[in-house]
Amino acid sequence: METEVLIAIPRDVLHATRMSPADIKRELALTLFQQCRLSFGKARELAGMTVWSFQQLLGSREIPVHYDIEDYLEDRAAVEGFLRQ
């Protein structure tokens, strides 16, 4: 189930940022990802970008991808399980 939330941004504020609504969504996604409030996938989805484009954007902003040993071990187990099939 999807819930849509509308955020009202005063026209003069939008004009002052010199950004489009899509740009603002992308910046929100980046900020929430950087603060560890959204996963990579959810932030990418909010930004409306492909995996590769979002990774490139993170790199260009020098925002590290959150990937720790637990993530690695989960991914490794998933791959090993897939290979056993």
C-alpha cells in the first residue's frame, strides 16, 4: 500500500532555491540517506534515479555508501544460497 504525502513549498521559497520540485526531492533523498534515515534503495527510489545514477551522485558529493560487515555477510550468504540452487 502506498501513501502519498504532499509538501507545500511556498512559491517564493522554491524560486529562491532555483531548484525544481524534482531537484528538491533528490536533495531530500540525499540528506536522508546521509543521515542513515533511508536505505540506499529507498533513497534512490525517492530521488527517482537508477542505481548507477544514484551511486554516481553519491560519489560526486563524497557521500559514502553505508555498507558494513553485517551487510557483506548477509549478501555473501544470499549469493551462496543462490549458487546452491
